Amino acid sequence: MQKKYKWLLLGIGLLIIVILGICFPKIDFYLNGEEKVTINYQQEYQEEGATLKIFGWNQDAKVKITSQVDSSKIGIYEVTYEMEWLHVKKTLTRMVEVADIEAPVLTPSFDAVIYILQEGKAIFPKFTAMDNYDGDVSASISIDSFDHNYIGVHFVKVSAVDQQGNEGIYLQPVAVYQDFEEVDESLLPLELEDGIYHMAVQEDQLVFEGYVQEKIENAELKLAGKKTVTSSIQPLATCGKTGYFQSVISVNELENDTYQIFYRDKALQQQAILPAQRLGRWHIGDKLVSFSYEGGIFMTVEDFAYQYDIAIDVGHGGDDVGAVGLGMYERDLNLMVSLYEKQRYEEHGLNVWLIRETKDYENLLGEEDWHILQQVSYTLGWYGAVSKYTYSNHHNSDTVGATSGPEIIVLPALNQEELAVEYRLYEEFQQVYQRINTDWPLFTRNYDNGKRFSKEKGEVYPMRVFYANMRYPWECFGVTVTTYEGAYINNRFDYDWYVKKENWKKVSEAKIKAYVEALGMEYQAPKM
């Protein structure tokens, strides 16, 4: 009897399993793709469907799809997927959003490199901006500002925004000339040549920006030396031409060598409007990086070592006499002061570089057609890059001879900790000089409008518009330059006290003491 019950129970169990299998079969029902999809306005919707499997067998024909996506109208649409097998029903939904996700397209009125004078006069195209949904959004166009006083090529960002916040970008190449009258307009290019137009330092990295006349895709910069090093290229975002690129190189990872720079197999050139815009050499991390440009771009990497303790720019020279005082030219006074300071530094065992040691310039770097101020700037930057301190000696004048006293101008704008020597001299000068009538002895100045910014009061100006001999070394070589304006030599009191009574030596000794002690040495007073 017990055996009969066992078989009966076993049979009932099998029957229950069969019934459950028939009534509730193994069903897999899922969406292909994402549950929520976003497509652009007027973009065709591609249905990805759903998958139905019963006991592992595809049954997609049993899925009913209800779709009402209209890509010509912005909104959110629901797509339903229904299945029914025997008495089992299931429904899935997918949300499809039609949105304006396309940025406006900017178009210039003419397609060429744009030219701007240093003083700000421009030949610049008008731009229109058309959006796929909003239509004409030209009213939203904005053009980034840039420094008209920086000689060379800029990539100026022109942008437009639609109502959804999508930003279209056009990178407009702009060439800034010092004097447009000196340029033969027939020689101006209509487009950029293949080359590198900007180089900048970010910590221990060297950043190249350039242009090639092809679409940037899976490309690399190649640094060819004893060993070939490659650096990936990132296209710069623009809805204009496609050839703008950026490449970042970690200098500390490079072996000491001279490398030529190639894009694919093209030898790139450093494209510059004037040679002063060419970057010379940098102190980057533990390396000294120097450039030369004959037949291509050649980058020499070597271990860094200071060549000089102090580099001094002797202001003006040659036919440029500078300020005219009551008894001498600034050019000659600058030289007298600088030669004295050089001698005194050397008495302390320091290595000093002087940009000139006569009335004229003799050994400036650069090409014959450079303006002399640009040659001075480039040369100062070249030697200043390997000097622990760099400064420039000048003397002032004003229109009526009413102002007197010293001024200290520093570029770039730094904080008090980074300006330890300058702040010390600022305080020292107040003891050395009998009177100081200038507003602030330690300041920066906006030469666009003459406004002064007092470092003593914590005011800071970016200092882009400045003496070229200060601006170019900072922008092109990363060299901090301080200019000392010793006195107003057309002021009767200043001229008598500073020049005739030779108190300029007291002023120089204050500088010498500050720099000698900043270099970790003991100051020695001059022998009588």
C-alpha cells in the first residue's frame, strides 16, 4: 500500500510540474538598447526593438511595438512593447526624447587669416550663426578679447549659444602686427600654413598649439632625435576649420637630446609674424629647453644649470637716448649705473651678464630686420632664462619736471613672498632717498590708460601692456623682470641729488646688498 502511495504522490508531483510549465513558462522579455534614448531634432529615430525568449527560443514576432516618435517636434515620447503567450502578458516601455542637442554653426563673412595692428585697428570678418532648431542666433555671438599688443598669431574664440545652451565655437586665426604700414599686403597669406603658432609652459609640461591643413584624426607629433618620441594630438574644438590642434609634452620624461618636430612626416615650422614672438628657451622642471628654427623646429633638451647669478638690461642705447635730463641722456646714465653694479657684484664673486657695455649694442641675438627693442627683449629673455635674477636699469622724466623719486616695476604680477628683494628695496629706498614724490615706489602700471596699481595696497594688474623688454621675456621665456627707475632726471632736485652729488651709488649699493644677501652671500661694503 505504501508503494502505491509513493507512486501516486510522484505522479501528482510530475503533473503539477507539467501544469506549471504550461501555465507559467520560462519567459525572457527585455529591451534592446537603453530604456531612455535622446535623439537630435529632425534626426531619424532608429527602433532597436525588444527581445522575447520562451524557454530560450526567440519569439520576437509575438512582440507588438507601438511607436509615435515625431523627430520634427521636440518632446518626450513613449514607445510600448507588448507580448502575449497563452495567457501570459507583459508590457515594456522606452522613453525617447527629441531635443535640440546640436550647436550653432558660425560662418565668417570671408575665410582668411585676420590682421590687426598693435594699437587695435582691425580687419575682422562679420560672423553669422545658424542653429538647426532656433534658426538665426547671430545676436548671441561673442568674440573673446585678446592682447592687441602681443605681436604674433592668436587663435581667437568666436562663439554663439542657442536657447538650449549649446555652444558653437569658431577659432579665428588673428595675426597682430606692430605697424601695418610696414607690411606688404600682397604678401599676406589667406590661410595659415602648417606649423606651430603657440608654445607655453604649464609646470613641467610644454604645450604646443598649431594648425595643419587637414582633419586631425589619430595623429601624433613626432620628436625625432637619437630616439623618436611621440605625443598625442588633440583637435581643438571648433565648428570652423578642422586643422587646429594641441599637444602636451612632459619635458622631464625626455632624454637629453636635440629633437626635430614633425606632424606625421611633415617637418613643422614655427610660424611667427615677427621674430620676437619666437620662443627661445625655458627652465622647465629640471631641464633647459632651447629652440632653433632653421629648416624646421629643433628643440634641445639638457640638464638645467644657472649660467649667471644676475642678468642686467641696460635701458635704451644707440640712437635711442631715452629720457633727456638736465645734464645727460638716460642711455648714458643707465650704462654708468649698470657698469658700476656689475663691477660690485663681481667683487662678491658673482657671475653677471650685461646686455651692453658701451653706448651701442654690439652682440644682440636676432635678425638684422628686427626692431632694436625686440632684439633687446629677445636677448634679455634668452640670457634671463638662465639667470637667478633679472632686472633692468632705467631713469624717468615727465613733461614738466615736477615729479621726483624712484619707481620699481615688476612683471609678472607676483605676491609679496615672491617679491622679497623688491619689497626689501622698496623699504630701503624710503630711507636712502631724501624725498619720494611718486605716488607709489613699488607698483605696476596699465600703460593703456596710465592707471597705477599699488602692490603695497594689494592691487594687481595682469601686466600684458608693458615695456616690450619686460613683456616679451615674461611671455616668451617665463622670466620675471624688475625695472628700476632710479630718478626723474629732468627734475632739478632729483638731478642734483642723484646725479651731481653721486647718490646714485647709494641707490645701487642698496640694490647690490639686497641681491647679494638674497643669493646667500655676505655683503661687502665698497672699499674707500
